[in-house]
Amino acid sequence: MAGRIRALIFLFQTAFEQLHCQIPPLEIEALAVLIHRGMTAKGRRFHTSEHILGLADPDHPEVTLAALFHDLVYYQVDLGVAPSIRALLAPYVEERAQRLWLKPQHESTDDRFVAMVLELFGFTYGQELHPRQGMNEFLSALAMGLRLKAYLPCETLLAIATCIEATIPFRPHEHFEELTQRLQAIVTRYQLQLSPANLEAIVTRSVIFANHDVENFAVPDPRAFLENTWKLLPEEHNALRAGGIYTIKEYRRALQATAEFFQTLDITRVFHRYRGVPPLEQWEQMTSIAQANVQIAQSYLEIKLLTISILEALADATGGDMPLALVMGDLEDEAHSLMQLIEFPDLQFQTLSSEQRLMLLKLLGNGLKSADGFDLQNSPLSLFIYQVLGPEATHTLSLQVWRYFRGELQATDFLEHIPRAILSPIARACAIMIPTRREACLRFT
């Protein structure tokens, strides 16, 4: 823990030295502690100190400072704003019924940097802030400027804030031309010492930084991509942080939201290009890898959702939702789990239809380390179902899964679509695991 704080101190020291900025050592320590506390909030699993340390750029101190601050505020993950940051933002932001609003201008301190960052993000005084529309990035940039404005000129603060703005994900490439125009308007209005060439360099660095921020999409190993996807589940879904007491439906909703995100994701908006950066060939390669990773993730989620839908339907048909641990067993007690009660057939595949199918089998069988603490690391029940059905039948049955989730099928009607070779052993094991529902579960064997 102390090692991470020292690493943050070193990054701050190096960046300030490169910017020829004199800042008291204790202030650097305070900044490092501020970042560390923000990044180690209870709900953080992906957006942690390790993430920001990996984004620092030794050649560009503005990028390093953007890396340190860009995820400082993550309202929906941290379930609010940390007290030290809230005090900093209080003159400009207020909370109403767990939603954040910018204060009207007449209630806010007249601050040049605040006006600039509002214009940079396209926000106005008095508006409501939304998590999916740049709220966290804006508040992180605002906190950065308020902490550093005593030491750095507005030109440098604007460059850092632009890097942070660029990390708002999944926007069209045209946005960065619009961002350049916003910067030019800010430079003119506030008479900043930044030339058109300076502005192009700032936006170019911002695009590179934003691509680095989402580089997980382009990792060559699909398992590494899924590992990080699974880290995001308890960040985005507070119920999963409750150890083994979250319910079947709470777990399913988390998987469903992730699946729906991937279904609607425009893969061409993951990585950005701006005036030839990155080169087209490099951008196409990153996008191609991202496409392959998302396809495997969708297949993985498809079988995981089918698995959980069977358990959910059995629960609904026998008395209603229940803690997932009640049916699957406690995470730390594999000897007394549902999986120990199912007799798996010895299925051998002579051929595999594709490299992706082989990868999917490995993912289900070998598991995800990032699931540790809130989910099973491997997925033997999903692997069993996938081996019995095969990819085509799995996909066909998944259409009924979504009908069940939408309420178009009742639980018992949905279970009629499940082959007996799958439903019977699962229902029989559930009857043993859940003695209070024994007779009800046995009806489906």
C-alpha cells in the first residue's frame, strides 16, 4: 500500500519537475494521498491505482497528471464523492436526491478555470450531470484544476483537462475536431498563449491517451479481456459487492447489462483517430482485435446467461428469488456445492468448429481469476450445458432466455424449452442443495 503512494509521489514529482513547477513537498504528498484514497475506494476493482500508474507518460507531464486525476471521481462506483473531493467541488456542485447538479453561476465563485473547463466539456451552469455523459470525467478534471491552479498556468491546466475529457468513451471520431474548435474558442476568449499547432498537439496527445485508457479491448488474449470485464461487474453493480448474499436475479441483471452493452457497442468507436493519429493500419488492427474480443465475450455471456436463467427459472417456479449461494453453495466451500452433486457426462469432441469455440471451452473450464471474491472463478455448470448443447443449440435456446427476461415467458414455460438431459440433473442437485424446496425442485427432474 505504501509502495503505491510512493509511486504516486514519484509521478507527481517527475511531472512537476518537467513542467518547471515549484511545489512544496508536503503538497505533493497530499496530492498523492488524495489520489490513492480515491482509487482505493471499496467498490474499485478495475479503476484502481494500478490502472492509472499504467497510463503515466514519462515524456509528457500533462498526460501523467491527466492519468493521475482522470478517474478520481467515479460517482456510481464509489456511491458518491469522497469527502475531501466533495469539499473541493462544493462551491460548484450540489447533490439532490443522489443526483448531481452544477450550481447556477450566481451561486458559484467566479473562477476562470471553472469557466474554461465547462466550455471544454460543453456543460453549462445549473445543468444536471449524468454519469454516462461525461460527469465523472468533468468532475475529475474540475478537481484537478482546483487543486493545481495555484501552481500551473491555465494553458497547462487546459491541456490536462483535455486529456481527461478525451477519456469519455465510445464517441464518434468527429468529436475531436469539435474539441479542437472548442479549444480554439477558449484560447481566443481567455487570451491564452496557445497556437493552432499547440492545440493540435494537445488533442493528438489526448487521443493517444484515450486509446491507451481503453487498450484492454485490444489485448491479444481474450481471457485477459474477460478478466477485466469481470472486474467491472462489481464496480457497476453494487449488489455483487455483498459477498455471497446477492440473489440470482441480481447476478443475472449484472450479466444481462454487460451483454446488452456489448450488443449495442459500435466497435468503431472504441479507439479514436485524429488527423492521421494513430495510422489507419494500426487503428484497424486494434479495432479488429477488439471485435474478436467482444465476439468471444458475447458468446461467453450467452452461455453464462443461459446457465443463470435455468437457476432463476427454477427459483421462480419453486418459491421465488433466492441468494445465489443457497443454490450454488458458498464460494469458499467447493466441497459442498451444486457442482459436486451433478453427474457430468464424459463428453469428447472429435472436432472443434472454430478457434473461438476452443477459446470459449477453455474460458469456461479454466475460469477467470478476477471473479475471485464475488463469483466462481471457473464455470463448470456452464461448461456442462455448453458441451451437451453445442454452440448452435446454445444460441437458439438463448433466444428463449431473452423472452424469459422480458417477461414474455413464465418460468415453467421457459423450463419446458430446456432439454431434460440438462434440466433433470440440475433440478435434482438443487433439491439436495435447497431442502426447503426439495419437493418443488424434484417436479422438474
